[in-house]
Amino acid sequence: MKSLALKRVREIKPYQPGKPIEEVRRELGLRQVIKLASNETPFGPSPKVLKAIVDAAKKVNRYPDSGCFYLRQALSRRLRVPGNQLIFGNGSDEIIVLAIRAFVHPGDEVIIARPSFLIYDIAAKAAGAKVRSIPLQDFRYDLDGMAAAVNQRTKIIFIGNPDNPAGTYVSERPLLAFLKRIGKKILVFIDEAYFEYVLAKDYPNSIKLLKKFPNVLIARTFSKMYGLAGLRVGYGVAHADVIDILNRLREPFNVNSVAQAAALACLQDQAFYRRCAKLIESQRQVLYRDLEALDLRIVKTVTNFILVDVKQKSQNVVRRLLERGVIVRDMGFWGLDTFLRVTIGTEKENEKFIKVLREVL
Ligand SMILES: Cc1ncc(COP(=O)(O)O)c(C=O)c1O
């Protein structure tokens, strides 16, 4: 088969997921494997969420509620935005894909940072867009560089806030100045997958920005702090007109019923999840100390993962860690040949990671 569209598809570098624990166990014959590779929380669902999952599982013979009525109602109340300014997705990945499907056509341009979350690049290229990727400056967004890359064909600018893999964020003032400079014709997609972990005082309240900037689309997820990565549920918040367009393009049953029930229960069990986030926060400090004691360079993060410069080819270090039952992510694919990204785990997991890393180095 030969066609321009297929040629384009073949040029896309496939997404590289973190290796599943079971696969590593099977392939390497290891009994104990820990996964610190996909920015998941190490904590399972709270007892209340687990109960909601079990209850919902009993009714999976029925199609899910296409409009996510109860989840929409709860989130609308929590965020203080009307229900018609919300859209739910099969993970926030789907919100990214929907935005591109709606607003980007072959020949259009999309601006992203480099390195950044891979799906922006993959989904934009799949739509036939040209991707302009603007290098981070000292692991932070170069908003001037991004604004300078705008032209007539630019349709979406992606801002991962905080972004993956750097773990850094864009603060309120520069974000505001950037939005003013960009104008209202280009969609600015603010991806806040990790926002629940951010404690910084100057982190923008993006929901407030929606009143002034109808071209902003915010995406969030239940995959990270809320720990529902395996169920797939995320959401977008934007002007009702933007949501209406996305809504027309989504599949009718894109969020399954168990995921809807679990997400709703997460919102109702904040205390549990705040405690989990606090544990991650204190473990972040422990990992900083231990990694620095190994004389490694770290990028200070506001998330549940840390970018670490191991000062040698990280591919080898990551492989040796894997052979000893610790899965982390090699950053070579992102062009960071001496870096790995480690997700902050439980105290025990982090201790094992540091112990094994010390041996490997
Ligand atoms: C920056 C960022 N955005 C979005 C996502 C997608 O998360 P999900 O589709 O599970 O909601 C991820 C997941 O790794 C991410 O790192």
C-alpha cells in the first residue's frame, strides 16, 4: 500500500509505554519487580473508591452514561464551572486527540516544547500537521520562542503545566503575558495532568483564566494523583463553544461506567488522596537528598517524577536497573542521552531504587 497519508503515518515514532511489571517478571524470571516508569501513584484506590468500582462492575452489562451525568455534576460543583464547560475522555490523552481532530488539518501547524509529552507530537503528525518544537531552556518553557514560532497556520500551542518529562512549570505571570501576546485565535491547550501535586504559590489558576481567554482548553486526569490510570478517565475544561465542538467528535461511550463511578468516588474522598500526595511530597525530598548524595544532577520537580542526569549513557544504566527488577524510563528517546526519569514510589520502593542505582553506577 502506498499513499501520502501512509507515508506520513510511517514517519510517526510510536509512543513508548513503560514496561509492565508482569512482562519484566516473565522475561527476566524475576520475583520482585518495582515499576517507577509511568508516573503512576504507588497507592491503590481508597477503600471507598474500591467499593464504588466493585458496585459499578456488577452493572457492566449496561452501556455507560454517555454524558457522565453524576461525575459532571460533582466536578462542575468542585471547579465552579457550568457542566457545559466540561468534557470527559478515555484518559486526558483523548482530550488531546479530540482537540487535534477538531482544530488541526493537514498543512496546519502545532507548537510544542522539546522534550515534552509525546502524544502532542504523535497526534499532531497523525493529523498531517507540521510540528514546531521549541527546545526547553534549562528545562523550562521558552514562551518567547514559542510565541515567535506562531504563524498563519498555527492552530494549537501545547503547554504541559507541569510538563513531562521535565517536571517544571510555567508560573502565572509569564503564562498571562503569553496568552495576551498570542491573541484569541489559536487554541492554547494547557495540560495539567499533574496539577494536584503542585504546591507552588505562583502556579496559575487556569480555570479562572477561562473567563478572559475563550481559546484556552485545560486538560486534567484521574490517572495520576487519583490513581485511576488503568481505568482511563480524564477531562477537559473550556469555553462552552470549544466543548461543544469536541463533544460532537467524541465516541458516545468513551468513558466506561466503572471509570465514571471510580472518578466520582475519588472526588468524594479527597482526604485519602491528599494524604497520598503528601507522602509523595516527603519522598520527593528524600530522593533529592539520596540522588544528590550519589553526585547526580536532578531537575527540581513539582510532580511525582524526577529527571536525573546519571552522567553516562542512561540506556545502559536503565537496562542494568531493569535486570535487577527496577523499571525506570530511559530518556534517550527524548534526546536526553544521559538522563533517566524515575517516578516517586513508596518509601520502600524508593529505597530499593537508590540501593540498586548505587550498585549499578
Ligand atoms: C503531561 C501528560 N499529559 C497527559 C497524560 C495522559 O494521561 P492520561 O491519558 O492517563 O489521562 C500524561 C501521562 O503520562 C502526561 O504525562
